[in-house]
Amino acid sequence: MRAHSSGFTLLELVAAIAVLAILLAVGLPSYQSMRQDNVLGGAVRALYSDIHLARSEAVKRNVDTIGIKFFTGSNWCYRLTDNAGCTSCTATCDINGDGINRGGDVTLFPGTSLSITGSYSGDRLSIGARRASMLSGSATFTLAGKQTQVVTSALGRVRFCALSGTSVAGIPAC
């Protein structure tokens, strides 16, 4: 009489590992693409909401000195500030001396790059207290060939979109 032992045979184990490897090979590219879309979408939405925050602060305080200062390069960041001493990502870039650095940077959105175009003077998007007017221009986030953009107009309109030829989940095309 033979004793019954429980467990898996070597053949069953190899078959399970083969099925798992096939599922990973099919699913990994989709996961990476979804992750890139989420990072780009997060970056563009964060800047979009920070522009609205700077706008509301300018109107609330009735000052024309609040804006968004951009620092581009490999360690990019942007800061909401009215502080003229805001000269780098690590400098004190607060509003009304409150000591709070507001904005985003590459550590929050790894792998992305930031570039700005348009009439942002000295890498700064200034926002006026009256009617929340601002300069026209755009900030473009790039990751793995995909690009999203926040676009501002002189009339104070702010929108975000994915550049033509780029499809980013949840972001409308430009």
C-alpha cells in the first residue's frame, strides 16, 4: 500500500511558472504605459491647480506680485511665490513670508522633464490681481516621448492637454 503525499509535481510547477511568465510578458508593457500616463497626468494637473491657487491668492491679497517661478533643467521645479529672493528650487519661495514652499518638482513626478515657452518673463508666470490676468505661454511635461502641456492665455484662461501625436489617458488632445 502506497502512502499518499500532497504537493505539486515538477511538471505542474514548471507549467505554473510558464503561465506566470507569459502573463507578465503581456502585462508589463501595458503597466509601464499606464504608469507613464499617470505621472504625466499628475504633473500637468498639479501645475494647473497651482496656477489656480496662485490666481486666487493674487485676487485675495489684491497684489500683482504673486506668480509661478519656473526652474528648468534635469532637477526642475516650479514655485508659487511673491518673494524676489526665490532663485532656486531650494531657496525660500513662499507667499507673504509664511515659510511654505508651494509647487511641484521632479521628485514628485520622476523621469519627467519641464520646458516653458511663450512670454513668461524671466521664467516667471506673473498673475495680476485684477481679473486674474496673466501672460500667455505654456509649460510642457515630457516623459518617454509623451508630452502634456498647461497653456495660459493673456485673458486668464488656463487649460491642459496632450500634444498632437501623443495619447495620454485622461488628458484631452490639444
